[in-house]
Amino acid sequence: MLDRQPTLAHPAVTLRAATAADWPALFAAAHDPGIWEGHPAHDRWQEPVFRAFFDEGLASGGMLVAAEPATGLLIGSSRFDLGRAEAGEVEVGWTFLVRRHWGSRTNHIMKALMVGHALQSVERVIFLIGETNIRSRTAIERIGASLTDRQTTAQLSTGPVIHLFYSIDRAGFESGPLYPLWEERLN
């Protein structure tokens, strides 16, 4: 069975289970309109919207916060979720990072840690990306995820948004760009 609240460590980032006490630091990280401007939920930087996102993440039982090992500062979060996954799958998503980590390896490392961990227990990891979220669609394709024929409509604070499903299976992970980052993890 998949542990959806592991501690996953790499020299560049540590992922651990989110707690209610993380609210102030995580909201401080998320309270930047620039993070969300290309996202379908472009108002997520606002406290009531981010509060709902945070509370939903905690309630999911799979929310992880990302911290810089050197400083301990929270720089973002991500989540394991089973709500839209089929048998043998887990969804990885709801990821955000502070902008100073954009263009770095941090997002790829986070995905490598989460996907590698998940594929020890499930056959496939899925990612749901808003159809118009070009930044995230490009990023997910760069890490080796493939677009599937599945889609769903999600109700966000900004209205209904079509989400496309991407996936990575074990063979794709082991032959893809995330696997070397997974091998760099700290045990």
C-alpha cells in the first residue's frame, strides 16, 4: 500500500507530510500573484482561496510540503491523491513552487521523488493539468509524462476547467529524465 505521507529527501529539497502548523510559512510562499498568473486558479494567491486549497490538501491525507534543506524554508507543496485515480494509479499534483526556484531542478526533483516513491506501490502515476496551463503541460512533458485520452472538468474558484490526464509508468520512469534524480535521493 502506498504511503502518501512519506519523508523524501534529496540534497536540493526535502518533502514531508504537511501539518496545520505549516499554514503561515506555506501561505507566505504562495502569496505571490506571479506564481498563479498562468494557472487556471489564478486567484490562489489570495488568502481565502489558498486557505481552501491548503485545507483540502490536509484533508486529502497526501499533501507534502517542500523545504530547502539548507534553510528549512518552505518553498512549495505537492500532493498524492487517489480521488481521480483508477486501480493501480495515484495522482501527483497540486504542485507549486516559489518563483526563485522556477527554472531550477527543484520541480523535477520533487516529481522524481514522488513518482519514484509511488511506483514502488502502484503501476502508474497520473497528473491532471488544466488544458490552458501551458507552463505546467510543457513541464510535465519534459519530465517524460505522456498525454492520455482521459480528461475531466474540475470546478475551480475561477470556474470550470478542463483537465487533461498525463501518465508515467514504471518503464517510462526508469528510461526517462526523472530516474537519475531519483537515484540521487538521500536514504
